[in-house]
Amino acid sequence: MKRLAVIFCLFSFLSLAPFAAPSIANAQSTAVKSSLPVRVYASSREVTLQATVDQIVKSPNKAMAPGGHVILATPSGRLDGAVGPYALNSSKNGSKPLDLVPGQRVTVVGVHSTFGNSPIFLVRSINTGSGTVNIRTKNGFLINPSMAKHTTKVSNFGGAR
Amino acid sequence: MKKPIYSHLFSLIAIAGLLALSACGGSSSGGSGNNGGGGGTGGSTANSRLNGTYTFYVNGLDSSAVPYSMAGAMTLDGSGNITGGEQDLFDGGSSSVDSDDSITSGTYTVNSDGHGTATLNTTNDGTEVLAFMVVNDNHLLITEFDNTATSSGAMDMQTATTVVPAGGFSFTLFDQNDSFTLGGVLTSDGSASFTNGLGDQAVVDQTSGNLDISNNVPLTGSFGVPDSFGRGTITLNDTGISSSLQFAYYAVGPEVYRLVEIDGTTAFAAGSMYSQGTGGALSAQTLNGNFAFNNFGVDGTTIGIIASSGEFTTDGSALVTAGFADVNDGSGTAVTASAISGAYGIGANGRGSINLSTTSTELTNFAVYTVDPALNIEDPNNTSTGLGGALLVELDTAAIGTGVAVPQASTATLSGSYGIGIQAPGVNSGNFDETDFVGTLKASSGKVTGTVNLNDIGVGTTSNLAYTGTIGADSTHAGRLVLSTNTSAGVLVDAGGYESSAGQVFLTSSNSNLVATGIIQPAAAK
């Protein structure tokens, strides 16, 4: 499997590459939207919580967010941890990365969000003490179990268009 | 290869119609084998509508819920027979690429209302069934309609098989499996090489876990001459990931090529490449006026899928002065007609950006690539309506994806005969899944009726599923339509739509538990 390399230096000069878009567009690209809607994963809102696994829900009812759920007991109350469609039911892709049992102590990283009008916790990673399972990328995209086979890295060509 | 059936789906929303189809006059295969719908000689006289070689593409999920894409070309004889062809496909999760597979034979049936099925016999990939809706004799909406995969795409009359790309081109690629998107511009020398390439991309760095967004990525490449089915190969050297992407391409004609990645290692991307035309230097003026747009990709919400459509107005120089967008990201609350505005720019090479200011959607930063002002992106052989526009790549940390923007000159509600195609990736009982359907839509006095062929991978295919509903103009958002459809078993899909000048409508579902993207296109009377 091919792994793609970072080549930071080679093309660093390209950050100065000319691009004909008007300056107003470039300025706008750095000025827009400082905060995302609460339903969207924003790493700036990420928190780390100590919790106890209360319940595992592989097949949620229609009132719940699609995908698997880990109901967590925290000092501030129960938390509905959304772990997406792959983490608990990944046999389709040949693996089962998240194997939790009620009563288990975990450390979760994620973002408080909403599903409809209900609070939900979008889980990015769970540490069980014996290891960390990553469920989302750092910006919140779900990690497809097949995804890791196709590693990609990029160089930094600068952000201005 | 696409894997045996395994799961389930159709949505949380409705199509439990599978349980009550007899009441709709439909039938369901229940996931037990292909449901080709027959075809062959002696069938409907409408079979004569399809005569020639057609280029097709689809993107969707296989029965293991893994993203796959396929492109190819097949020859239809006008009498219900498929006499040959070839195709390329990948399955992302299984790292499987089936390149240059022969379509050896097959049959097809076009019903009198334009919808039908085609059964393709291939050398390596067994039998495939496509359901389709003939929008016009040169353009079909299609979905894979068997128990190995479901997907949505299009099929277009191939107008030239021996052409190679020449001149300036814009392209976009999307890889759902790896959360990777790439768009850009290239100049072809007309013989073997791409030069002056410059692109924009987003890719998840598997080491750091970061989403890396890069602009101004230098691109070079090469391509081979096409075979008798218009198939050739392209190598795209992407310095942004320090690697080469290998594609099979299938020509629709001199200006449009369908691409599917076949290297099986770097990524699993598919998309299209369009000519920029020969009008000379491009600028913000090239993208001037009112546009309808769509976008589909991945994001950081509950199910990780986002669909959107909308409309925007540019001033021809630097500003997006007004617009609305519908967004459904599976978070339980669809955003409808959210106001958007911002800035944009187009370089002399046709590459530029649109930067929207919005606090209610993920739609913020887009790379944009203009196409030939004489080209209809969604119906490439249509040379009279819906011409021009641009390809879009969303490059936000919250969402990435690809779409198109098409000139919008008509904002009337629909009336007459249309084709409809819907792609609804989603989750059922915790697992990722997808449903697609394609078929007819007849609109009259605000009412709609139609018949679709539906594939809910894991549950099975449903033929001739009847639906009724309503469609009407959004009284407070000019240019936006509201569609509601039901089968006898419940809601099929509800959606907001944005109509372009060609009478085609970009749809985004407004259901709280169904993420769907789709298109309506006017069907030629026969």
C-alpha cells in the first residue's frame, strides 16, 4: 500500500504562486464565519471528559441520532455519546474497534452538540485505559475502517486563493 | 469487486413501502437476486429511443456499505439489446479495482414513460442491473439496481470515441471513502500531456488526523488515446499528496470526460472533467448573474454526510450579493432557505473561489472552476439550455465535497413531465447504508405523481414504486421550490429545490432523518 510523503520544503515557494482571484475574495476567505452551528463538530469546542459507560445502544430508536451510541455517566449527568455507524457495528468492514461494557471507566474527547432539539455528545475518541479508539478525525469526520488503508498527506501550498 | 449482499436500509423515513408494495402496483425483489426487469427483443417500442454508444457513471455504496464508483460505456442497438461495452470500477473498502472490464452483452427495456432497466453481462463483475429514466434520447438518470450495490449517476450519448482532451479543462473529484476531494484546472496539449495544472484539495492526514486543505497545488499529467468505447487512461501527478492518481476516463464527447480512479492505492476518487471552451481569458465576469447549485460530501455531524443545494447571485466582479441554501447534514434539523452572501473571484485560468458568510450552515469556502459557456454540465449533449456555469469543491474544515453551479434564469414552478433521481445515504439500525431511486415525475397544478425504481441496498430493489405529492414555489424565496412525495406506505422524500434555466432542479431533502441529494430534469415528450 502506497504511503504518500510530506514534501513541505520542495514547493514552499508556491505559497507565493500568483493567482488571479481578486483580493477581496482572498480577504473574505480569512474573515468568514468564526463559529460553526452547534450541530457541527468544531474542534474549538472540544472537551475531554471522564465518564463511566452506562449503556451501549447499537440500534437507536428513531428519536435518537443515527448510528451507535454510548450512554455515559458523568459527574454532571448522563450523556448521549454518538459514535457513528462504524464504531459499534463495523463487522461490515471486518473489524470491531470499540468493545465497551457497562461500568467501564473511559475518557472521551468530543464536542457537545445537538440532534434536532436534543443534546448529544459527538465522540471523537475513547480511551479505555488500555488504548484509544479514534472514531472521528480531529475536525470531526467519521473514520471509515477502510479509510486508514489509504494514507494521504499533503504539503502546505498556502491557503489563499 | 462488489461484495454479496449483507445489510439493509431504506430509511428511517419511509419506504417501508417494501412491505406494502402491492398496494402501489409495485414489486420488490426483497434482496434476492437481480431484478432486471427483462428487456431484449420484442419489448416496448420505446426501446428505439436508445440507439448508440452511451457513456455512464455512478457513485454509491456496495452491499458492504463501502463507497464505490463506476464509469463505462455501452452500445445499445435500439431494439433492447446491449451489444458491447466496457467499464472500470473501484470498491474503496476492499481496495479492489476492476479495470477495463468488458460488457459482453445485455438487454434493456424502455417503458413508454421513459423509465426502465438495463441488464449488463460483464466478464469480471458478473451481471449488473441499472435502472434508468430517459430524460431525453441523449441523457438518462441512472442507478445501479441490484443487490450488489446501489448508486446514482447519469448516462449520456457518446458523440465521439476517438477524441482526446484538448485545451483548457476544469475537473472535480470526490473520494467518500477517504474524505478526499480535489479540483482544478489543466491545459491539455491535445496529444498526451496536461500542463499548467493548478488545483485545490482537502485530505485527511492519516498520521496526524488533521484535515489538510491546500490551495495552489501544482498539477501535471498525461493521458493515452481512447479505445473504441472512448476509454483511455489519465495519470495525474498531484504534488499536494506527492503521488500520482491513475484514472480511467470515458469520453462523452470532446468536452466531457468521466473519471474513475483505478490505481487502488492512493485514493478512491471519481468525478468529471469539462472543457473550459475557447472563449479566451476568463474572469469573474464568466460567472456573472444568478446560479443554482448543489453540493455533496462528508462532514463532522452524526452520520458524516452532507447534502446541500441553493442559489446565489453574483455581481460579475467580486461579490455574491444574495442567495439561499438548503443543507441537510443528518443532524436532525435540516436547514432550509438559509441566506448566503459573500465574495468570489475567477482567475484568467478559470480557477477561483467563492467565500460565503453564513452562521447557519457549513457552506463557507469553495474552490470554483468555470466550464465552457456553451456546455450544459448536467446534460452535456444539450446545446440550447442551461449552458455554462462552474464546478465546485467545498474546502471547509467542517465539510468537504463537490458540486456544480448552473445558470438560473427560470424560477417558475414545474409543470409537465420530468425525470427524478435521488441518492440517500444514511444509517439504519446503526449501520451506514444507502438508498437510490430514479424514475418519472409528472407535475400539474401543484400536484406530482410518478413511478420510480428504488434500490435500498440490503433490503432489495423495488420496481415501479408509485408515489404522489405536491410541488410549489416557495413564496418567500424566489427560485426555490418545495417538493413533498409519499408512497402508500409513507413519506418518500421531502425536499427543497432550486431550479436552473434548463428546468432542472437541484434537490436537498428536508426530512429530519434522511440526508438526500437529487435532481429533477425535464423529460422530452415521446
